Amino acid sequence: MRCGIVPKDSRISKSMYKHLNVQSETDVAQTYLIGQLGRADGSEKGFGKQLMADAMGLIREANAIIGCPVVRIDCKPELMEYYTGYGFQSVRMNGSGTLMMMVCLLRPQFPWEPEQRP
């Protein structure tokens, strides 16, 4: 679990903001933080998808015990499009401007698959 600052003027949709249950006094939302996911240059195709499926499976188990439907990932700007495909929305850049905080809500399907784009 990790706190994340979600300003009212953040990049996320109004409906996502509502689901985040942000504390109005502090702009803080509780999230599950997926940290340090990565792949080596030589890894096989589909490895990232498997990492995400494994991570989301563990988060679903924690969610059944603790609650909290929000998942967070902090990524480099060049990976934002990749995570958007999994339903993550951009919130804000970190203080040093190197990582984008992105959030999504847990969804019922498993294994966790990227959203289908038209």
C-alpha cells in the first residue's frame, strides 16, 4: 500500500477521481503500488504481460483481505502508452519530473489483459 497525491486538477477523468476516494484535506489516495517491474532486452515477447498478470493476481488477493480498488504504477514517460493499454490513467509527474504516476481500478477479468482498442 502506498499513498499518492492526487491534486483536484490532475490529468485523470472525473469518474476515476471519484473512485479514488481522495481525502479532500490532503489530496491523498491509498493505492497498491506496483514497483520495479521491468524486462531485460533479451526477454521473450509476452513477458511484460505475464508480469502484469502475476502482479494483478497478487493485488486481487490483497484486495480480498484489505480492500482498496486502486492500483498505481510510477513509470518513465515513454512507457505511458503501454500502461494506458492496461487501463492506467496519468495523474501527475513526480517532483523531479522523471516518472509519471498512473492509476487504474481493479477490473474483474483475469488474467489481466490490456483493454481492447477499436
